[in-house]
Amino acid sequence: MNSFIEVLRMQPKTPLRKQDFQQLSQFRYQLRCFLRYSEDICRRYDLTSLQYQLLLHLRGFEGREWATVGELAERLQAKHHGTVALIDRCEQMGLVERRQGREDRRQIEIHLQKEGARRVEAIAEAHKPELKHLQEEMRFPSWLSES
């Protein structure tokens, strides 16, 4: 699967039209509206958006019920040290727990605690109406599909 940037690089170098910028602007506006809505929901549950994303990535990690700091940093697109600080704050709040690796004792596993699971489920549920709206309204710029 190609990233958005890779798709853009593969596109022919034709000048963008006013309509292209309008579509891109609308796309970014829809994304920002969703992110703002999400931030507001997170605040109602006394979490930052990044804390919610950390919990979400733990809950949704493929193939197991935990993740490493490096895996979480990748999912969050954050620096390792910033992810460590985020995990520290979540651990202090009783949302996650560090455990020594089962297979590799040098590795640290980050696990979701009951309170973290409760909050991530409630926040994800609260996102459903806006996600449905976004699904109905989201339009990618048409020039992305042009060959």
C-alpha cells in the first residue's frame, strides 16, 4: 500500500487547477473538523488526543494485547523519548502498565489496564456519529485518481 506522499510523487507533473486546491482545502477542512471533534471528546474523558491515540493503538494492536515503545512511537508518528513520556503519564493515571517481555526479557511490553480499556471503548463509541458523518462527506481530491 502506497502512502499519500508516494501517491503524490507518482502523479504526472501537471499544474494544479483552482478546483484542485478547492478540493484539497475541503479535504483538509474535513480532517481538521474531525480532529477537533475528537479532541473535544477526549477532553470530556480527561484525556489528551495523544493519550487516547496511545490507548487506541494498544487496544487495536494486531495479533496481541500489548505493544513495545518503538511500535507505539511508529503508530503515533512520534519520537521514542516523547512516546516514553506519554506512556509515563498514562501509567501514572492507571491507564497502562509496563511489563518485562515474556520472550525477550530486555523488551518492555506496554499493556492496557482496565481503566484504559474502559476509557478507550467509551471514547471510540462517542466517535461513531462523527465517523459516520465523515464517511458520508469525505471526498478525496479528484486529481489523486487521475492517471
